[in-house]
Amino acid sequence: MGAWLSDPSILLAGLFLALVQFLAALPWLYVVDPRGFRRALVTPSAMMSVGLGLLAAGVALAIYMGYNTDSRTLSWNGRYIYGGLLHLQLLIDLLIVIPYGVVALWPKGGAVAYAAYREACRQPMFWLITLGGVLLTWLSVCIPYFTFGDDYKMMKQIGFDIAMLAAIIFGVLSASMSISEEIEGRTAVTLMSKPVNRRQFLIGKYVGIILACLILTLFLGWNLTYALRAVREFDQINNDPDPVDPYAPLSKVVDPMTFQAQRSVVPLFETPVPSSPGKAVARGAGLWFSDVTAHTLGQMLGFGKVMILVAIAAALATRLSFVVNIVLCLLIYFLGHLAPVVVRVTESASGTAVGAGLVAFLGRLFDVLLPALEFFNMGPAIIREAPLDLWRFGGYVLTVLGYSVLYAAIALIVGLLLFEDRDLA
């Protein structure tokens, strides 16, 4: 228990780890009590109390690391307690910082986006869909997939799909209701009487809703990381050692997405921390954030689909009612997945069947006009035995996100054209 007294590096490691958690908590502490936060910065006694609290937290961590010197246990706690808590705090920081950044960069439209973002996050629908996504993810842990050892990969595919579908459902419903209700309820007239034009109104609404969808996606990703660990504990056939585990030989690549990320991210956490117990905790946190790095790439791939469909819903909401908008978005979603399949089937067919030419023409037409949603499929990156090159995969994700931004911009331009001569009075 007194190892931290005889080895000052353990105390330094505890102080460093506590300081990182404290710095991650600063943004949301400011939002909880802005006046008290600013007052504490200029009050010596308050700063001293903060310093003493930070010292106490560091000493507590040092005592724990000095008492429990097992590297496996320290690494596990660093991964699923310290790393998970740090990740959650960073997500809360992101939830707070991004809207303020939008307002700072784009004052008028950003104000509309900030209002739409707050409205979206306060809706019961946001929390119901989030809770439904969490429950479905954990329900998927218990489902037997009969994949002969690949249940983990199947569960990961389902987890990404749940996060993507939850964001799409919320984004499309929110855009359809919010914009159409603003126009039909004549509240948009009041907004337009202020120095906000139609372009700032529509794009601001879209940006605010898409930011709420981003937070929902990232939170479900945080939940998915815990659920994936539970899969490996629940089904022992998926409980092979991690690639960077120094205590066990690698039998096969269970998680090809995080194979390379672990070798890149873990040293960033482990290197600056002194003492062997501190490095074990930092190694666990690095393993968590290596999963986060790989999972974030997958989530951003699915988020591109969310951006496109929410943009289409926002554009259609300028002219169509809520029910018609939802039906059209659902039709676009299915045809966007079906059109490439129809094109491939008709190209390989002989073409002698009655109506085959018409089907081929419609398939090619939909393939050109509708978004190519097959580009957002995470399956090939997950269901593989070889490690995944994250640099190349990251380049692919950026390319697909660029396509999503371009298609969403086109959809919003069409929405602006529809909105331009819409009578708001």
C-alpha cells in the first residue's frame, strides 16, 4: 500500500491522470455554473480548493495503483473505467463546444442552428430514440448469430447500423416536423422579420438538427464500445486476446478495425505517464481510445448517409407536409439501396423478358438521381480476417463524406429554390 510513498513516479502518474480528467471536465463545469466558474478563477481560496481536490484525486489514484500492482487489472480498469469516463466527458465537451463554435463563425445562421440544436436535444423523441438504440444494442449482445466464431463482427455491424438508423430516424422526423411547423404555424414570418433571410433559416435549421444527430451517433458509439466488450465476455469463442496484449499470443485478428489503431494510439497514452502501474492504466485508456478511433471512422461513414437524408427531408419540408415528407424519404432510402442492385441484375440479364428494358432504364435513372447509399456500407471493413489499413480506410471515409456534403448541398439548394417563392404570410 505504501509503494506510492517509496516510488514518487507513482504519485506523479496519479496526479497526471487526475489532471487529464479535470481538464476534460472544465467545459461542462463552466456550462453548469458560468458565474461561479468565472468567480472561482479570480478567488484564491477557490483555486486553492480546486488544487487540493486535484491533489486528493491524484493521491487516491496513486494509492490504488500502489496497492494493486497487477498489470492486467490496472489495464482493464484504465480501459473501461478511466478511458470510458474520459471519453464520455469529451463527448459532453463536444456537445457544448460545437454549437458555440457555429455561432461564432456564422452569427445569424448560427443563432438559428443553435436554437434548432437546443430544441432537438430537448425533445423527448431525442431521448426515446437514444434509449431505444441503447436497448437494441445490448439486446444484440444476447442474440446467437451462429456465425462459427464471428459473432463479434456481426454484433459490431449491427451496432453501427443501429447508430446510423437511430440518427436517420431522429433527423428525418425532426427536420420534417420542425421546418414544416415553423412555416405552417407562421412562426417563420416572425423570424424573417428579423435580419435572418430564408437561406440562413433553412441551412441553420439543417445544421442544428445534424449536430443533434452527430451527438446521438457518437453517444451510441460510446455505448457500443462497452457492448462489444460484453460480447467477448458473454461468448467465450469471441474472447480472443487483443492484438497488443503482451501477455498472450495472437491467434487471429478478432477485430481488424482496431488492429492498427491500437499500435498507433496506445503509445500516445502510455509514453508520457511515469511508473509501471501508471503506464498500465494509460495503456488501458489507449486501448479504449484506439477502439474509439476505429469506431469513429465507421460512425462517420454511416453519418454521411444521415447528412444526405436529413438534407432531403429539410428540402422537402419547405413545400410538403410531414406525412408526405416521411413517405418520400423512406422511398428514397429504399430506392437508394435498391437501384444499384437493379442495374447490376439488368446488365447481367439477357434482356428478352417483357419490361426488362423499362426496368433497366428506371434502375439507371434512380441510380443517377438518387444518392448512392451502398458506399456507406461498413460490412467489408468488419467482416474480414486481415487487419484493416486505417489510413486507406480513413481516406475512403473522407471521400464518402465529401460526396455526402456535395449531395446534401445540392438537396439544400433545391430546397432553397422551393422555399424562395413560398408564401409565409
